[in-house]
Amino acid sequence: MGGRNGFEFQAYVIMLSNPDFADYTAAQYAESLGVKTSLIYDWNTKVDWEVINADLRKSYAKIMPKVDRALFKATQKGDVPAIRTFYERFDAWTPASKVVTEQTHSDAELDAAIDGFLAIAGSSKAKAASSGEAAPTEGGATAILQAEPGPTEVHQ
């Protein structure tokens, strides 16, 4: 990029690499450089973002010990968000995430499973009847305990 825009593009790249401008919007960059905002968006496609990020990391590396000390002090005061950040930063901790999976079965699959359970129950009933064991009752517990016992009756 030669000419005036070449100089401004270089200034833009320098600004991107400087943490003091990290919170600037495209409009603020454009205003500072005296160019249109649309040109900033165009330049963003030409910027080597890996170099910019590497430069920013070098800048941040200088202040990280102070940040780490401040974070540690905040954890000592019981600041819960600071404690969470501390564990995330130094222990590579990540909060557990709840994963919900929904299994769906077709009606035919469910009908087949119910038929299978009924077949098992039927064979158990027949086996119990032939061996003299107590057989499952029709209607479950309501068939056994239909009403409250009378004064002379006791449920067993």
C-alpha cells in the first residue's frame, strides 16, 4: 500500500498492536486516522492477525505478573469470580457442563419393547403357577389391597 493510505494502514497496524487501543471500535480507528470506517473494514482483511496477536501477547506479558498478584489478592478476600478465574488460569480448570442428550425411539420400537416385557411377565406368571409359587396378581397392589381391613380382618 503506497501513498497516503499506505502510511495510514501502517499506523492502523501499529495501533492494533498497542493494548492502549484494544477497546477501539472501527469508527474510532477511522476517526483517529482520518479515514472512512469502510476503509478500516477493508484493511481488516489485509491485516496479519497472527502477528498482531503475538505483539499484543508480548505487551501483556509485561503486566501479567501484576495482574496475577491482583488476582491472587482478590481470591484471598473471598471474591468468588476471582477464585473461579484463578482456578481457570492456573489449574486449567473448567466448570462442569451439563450435557443433555435426548434419545428418541419410534413407536414401533417402543411397542416391541412393551410386547417383550409382557411376554416375560407372562412366562413368569406361568412358571409361578406350575411351581406352586405365588403368582403376580392382575391389577397389581390395588388387587391385593382393595379396601381397608374390617375390624376382624388383617392384611398380610
